[in-house]
Amino acid sequence: MVGAYHRVLSPDADAHRFTEACFALSSGTRIEVLKVLLHATEPVHIREVARRLQLDPSPVRGHLDLLVKTGFARELPEPGRERRFVANVSDLRLVLVPPNRPADADPTREETKGMRKLAEKMKDVEAKMHKLELELAKLGEERAALWLEPLKE
């Protein structure tokens, strides 16, 4: 499913980046910081994030730095201005794929025709999801481009 998302994080594909992403999302405060960015209508300064969450700016700075490092947020380069941040999750997907055989299943049991048939159905659904994800990503890119166009009056 790499086509629809530029950043697919999976423990099978890149365990280190996946672990970093999970760690970044493991803090309730960091999730709240990310939510502020997700709901913001413009880039947000560290002090504004802290104000909205009723926190001191110092720990918020650390949370934002980790969100930037792991790719969940972006710092906007604005020379001469204070640090401002936006969420950066539109092209991101976290993927956890279950194994073919559950860990607690009898290891001597053979795969049945019904199991193979169900696995094929799952592959078909995944292919359909991939097409929908491609379409959704394209629409998201078109919407972002419209937001960035100059206003025509």
C-alpha cells in the first residue's frame, strides 16, 4: 500500500521508525499537542499550544520537537519569527498486519480450504482498499493545492 501514502510505518518494513512513531504517540500530553495542531486553522506557536493545553511552554517544546523528529508535525521556516508548527499526518499510515496463523493456534494444524478461501477474500479487500487509498490521497492533494492557491477576486 505504499502508493497512496508516502510514509507507511510498519514493524515489518522499518521496525526502528515504527517504534519511534509508537513512542511519539505513547504520551497522552503529546497526543493533546498533536490534536491542537490538527485542529488549528493556521501554524501554531509553542506558547499558543501551551496556552490551549494550560501547560508550561518548556515541556510543550520537547513534545513538539519529538513530533517533528518522528514526522507527525512540521516546523515552518519563518526567518525572524518565532517557531510555528503544523500537523504533518496527511500522507502517513501506520500498519499492523496480523499473522496468517494466530500465535495461540495449534502449530500442527494444517491450513484448510476455508482458510485459504478467506485469505484470498482478504487479499481482494486489501486491493480494493489500496485503490480507495490512492483515490483519497489524490483528492487530499487536490484539496491541499486549492488551499494554497492565491485567492481570485
